[in-house]
Amino acid sequence: MIAAVLHDPRWRAAWRLLFLVLIGVVSWLAFSPNPPPAADLGWDKANHFAAFATLTVVALQSLRTGRRRVWIVLLAMLAYGILIELVQSQIPGRDADVRDVAADMVGAFIGVALHAVIIRLAGRLKVPSDPAR
């Protein structure tokens, strides 16, 4: 089942929906003047890292495989990270920080690596369709 969710293209729409939900949640947290303390990992850079690693894994699952997929996702994550900081610079109580974008990108690169590991492990879980063979 896990291998099917990760490898079967019919699941791509569900991954895209999850990605949109995550973008909405991350945007709400990033653009709130006072995000809820329960969503805080205790260090601002860890919040960025975790959010962008998660977004990257789900974004990679949302797109068809291809040579440029990783670069497209990384560039999109960079643009989104910069957008967040530009918007935060206009929100009272929030400020823009280039180190946040750096944490976003570290998270995105770790997300790429994590996605590769997940896909490789899931490939090992594939079960033949006919166990009698």
C-alpha cells in the first residue's frame, strides 16, 4: 500500500491537494502577526527548516518524475521563502531575515534527500501482485 501511494501516478492529485493545504497552513503561520505557540518548535530556524523540508517532499511527490523536477521544486521553494520574508517585512511584529531564507533552503535540500530515501525504501516494499508466483 505504501509503495502504491508513493509510486502510483493516480495518487498525484492527492499529493497536490496535500501540497496546497500545506502551503495554506505555512502561509497562515508565516503571515500571522502572532502565530500560535503550539506551532513553534522553539527555534525560528527550526520552524523554517521543518516547514520547507515537508513542503519539498510533498512537492516532489506532486510532480511527474523528470530530470528537472528537483530543480523546479528547489527554485519554487526559494521563491516562496523570499516571498514570505517580503510579506513579513510589511507585517507589524514580524520582520524579514535572510537567515530564514537560508534555513528554508537547507530544509528544502534535506527534503530532496529525504524524498530520495523514502522512495528508495518504498521501492523495496513493493510486493508482487500475485504472491503465488
